[in-house]
Amino acid sequence: MGLAKADTDNGLAAKAADVSARSSSDSESLQKEIQELRRTSQYRSLFLSRLAHELRTPLTSILGFSEIMLSQEKLSGAQRGFCQRIQSSAQQLQASLNQLSDLARLEAGQAQLSSEEISIAETIADVLPALARGAEKKRLKLELAPSDELPLLTSDAGRVRQALYNVFAYAIYRSPERSTIAIRVETATDGLAILVRDTGDRFQDPSRIGIIGPDDNSGTGELGLAIARQCLELLGGTLSARNLDEGAELRIHFPIRPGS
């Protein structure tokens, strides 16, 4: 019995040592994977930043010369149309580069935050006119529902404005022509919620809204939404989505103040 007990104890000790060794090995492997992911993320942010920087100079020349060409009175109708296409394409590329640059800064943790009191109603009123041209091209109607008196936010005004602009722009990007985008602001238990409803296609996976994966064929709209999500997370807010019977709804949430 004594020998049997000793063998059992030795076996248990050996198994415990084996489990401990494997746990240590798994922990080291996990740490290596985390370090590799961080390194990959840093390289990705650096690449995005340099790409945006390198392409911005020649793009500025294209925009400048296209503007000069369009100012000429002797252009034929066809020539003017070609110049306008060049300018429009360059402006789209410039918007994408700006989005990439913003995304790289946010991912690298280089965003600086300020803190001030903000009226969300006034901020939305400032943002909507900047989107009017894009809405007019698709003959969209932007409807802002009246709201009761809302509390002021304590947050970074620039990031709040950027998040709102990008979400509204995404709603315009995905909406069919001659449709309506309804915007409503309401108080939440711990902050303010901005609800943006459109009649675009339903989301395949609402839980991944604003998250760009390696296999996504992302355009300017998706990049803008990813930046909006990053901005909101930086501010302590959230971005979520849900499908409706017709279209979908984006929900922006801001805390009244950081950490609340």
C-alpha cells in the first residue's frame, strides 16, 4: 500500500509538473503572439501614414492644375467634362487619403483630446450643411427631428464633430437616391444617443459595424465609419447598428462626461 501510494503521489506530481510546464509554455506563446500583433499593428499604422503622406503631394498638384484648367473659358464642353471628372476623382482620392491618415493616427494612439462643454444640437446643426452637397447629388432628404432640451456634453468638440460627420456621411453613402435619412437625438440613462435611420440595404452583421477586417473591400464610406467608431471609443462612447423592416439604424452614444 505504501509503495502504491508513493507511485500515485509521484504520478500526480509528474502530471502537475507537466500541466505547469504546458501552462508556462502556453503563456509564453500567448505573450509572443500579443507582441507580434502589436508589431503588426504598428507597421500597419506606419504604412498608412506614409502612404497618405507620399500620395498627398502629387494629388495636390492634380487638384491645382485641374482647377486652373477649369478656369479657362476656351474649353469645349467635352474638355470641361473631362477636367471635372479628373477633379472629382482627385477629390474622392483626397478624402480617402485623409481618412487613412486619421485612422493611422487613431490606431497609433497619437490622438490628443481636449475637454469642453458642447451642445450636441448646435454641433449637428453645424455638421449637416457640410453634407448638403453629397445629399443633393443623390436627391436625399436629411430630416432632423426636434428634441427636448438636452444636457451639455463635456468632451472633445473636434472628435465629436468628426464622429457625427462620418456617421452621417456613411448614411448618405449607403442610401438609395431620392430617399430620406431621419436623425433623432434623445437622452439615454448615462448620456445622449443620436439615432440615424436610412432605407439602405440591411447590414449583414450589425455587430461588426465600423470594424474593417483584412478581407473587406472597404471604400471611403466604410473607412469613415471605422474612424467614427475609433473616435467614439476614444471619447468613451459607442457605435452600434440594427436592421429594421426597411433599411437600418445607426446609434451613436456619447457619455455626458468622460468616464461617466
